[in-house]
Amino acid sequence: MMQRITPLLWLLFSAGGTVAALLFPVHLFLTGLAFPLGWLEAPDYEHLHRLLTHPVIRLYLFVLISLPLFHWAHRFRYTLYDGLQLKHLTALIAVLCYGAALLGTAATAYVLWIIP
Amino acid sequence: MSAKPDYTLYHPRWYRRRVSVWWWLQKRSYTAFVLRELTSVFVAFFAVVYLWQFHALAQGPEAYARFLARLRTPFFLTLDTVAFLFVLFHAVTWFDLTPKAMVVRLRGKRVPDLVIVSLNYAAWLALSGVVAFMLLRA
């Protein structure tokens, strides 16, 4: 089973890595630093709501959050194997990592769906 | 000899020296490798923060204001600064790796690594500009 879906997991890993590399620095810089520190003005509630009326933006946000979670799951899984030498826990770690990414993806879909 | 040998993913080695869990601190390139792998933790962290933002947004203006206030606490400012550095490290290492992971050929000739890396950085700049424009447009 694991052997068969490995190519798919790798694809998600690499797509997520690309999304995170291209888009996370700017999002993180703005949301995590520039807005809280007052360097730039944070978008207000109405502005974000107006953006979210476009389905394309919701789809973008879904991809933006979900794919990097799979990137994390895959990379972190191997970090645990190599870094902490946990090769004997292969199955458990894989289930926990990809399970968390799946859960995050479901939560993202749900949240983006319920925003009015 | 047992009748049914256990299947292992790796070639069994008869003798293995124990390696310390801190093996990656012994050489700079090992440390860089593990730090690069650990960037994924901060990638996931920010994905969750962003999800949290839209969760707050779904709950209404007060919840969104509380989210913004929470990000202004020293705890999150520190965490976000560290996360930003790690995410930058991820971006740079990822772009530099692309030509090694994906060999592109044009008319039978291999596209030079430098071209692919430069295209990555150009896309990075352009997309960052678009995102900033969308979020900052008053």
C-alpha cells in the first residue's frame, strides 16, 4: 500500500514545497511581521471578506494551506527517521504525519466553505 | 534458518555502529541538511496560523480583531520571526535544488541551472508582488 502511493505522496511533497517556497515568505512577512508591528496596515475585516467573495481566492487559499501541510508531513516524516533514528516506528509516524495533513486539509476546506 | 524471513525495506547489515542522535552536529553540511528538513515544521506552523486567521474571519469581526491582537504578542512575534527565517531558508534551498531535481531540455540541450534558478526567483518576486498588492489594496 505504502509502496503504491509513494509517488503521489512525493508529488504532494514537491508541489507543497514549491507553493511554500514561492508564497509563504510574503504571506508570513506580511501577516506575521509587517502587520503586527505596524509597518503596514493589516487588511480590515471587510477587505478580506470582499476578497473571499471570489471562488478563485478561496481555491487559492485552500491550495496555499493544504499542499504545504503535505509537504511538511513528508519531510518531517523522514526527519524523524533520520534525525531521531526512529526507523522501527515507520508505520506509526507515517500515519500520524499524513493523518495530520489530511485533517488540516479537511479543516481548511470546512473553514473556507463556511465563511459567508 | 526461519522459513519466513522478515521483509525489510533496507538491505540488512550485519554490523552497524551506533550513531549518536546528534550525528548532524558533527559537520556543517549535515547541520544545514537537518535545518533544511526542519524548515517543514515552520511551514506547517504558518499554514496553521493562516488557517486560524480564516477561522477567525468566519466567526466575525470581533474574532478577527482578537486574532490580529494575538499576533501582536511577543510570543507570536518571536515565533513568526524565527518562522520567517526558516521559510526563507526553505525558499532559497528549494529554488537552488529545482534544477537538480528536474532537468529541462530544450531542443535536445539541457537548460543551464542558472536559467532555471533565475526563473524561480523571478516567479518568486512576481508572485510576492501580486500577493502584497491584493492584501494591501485599501
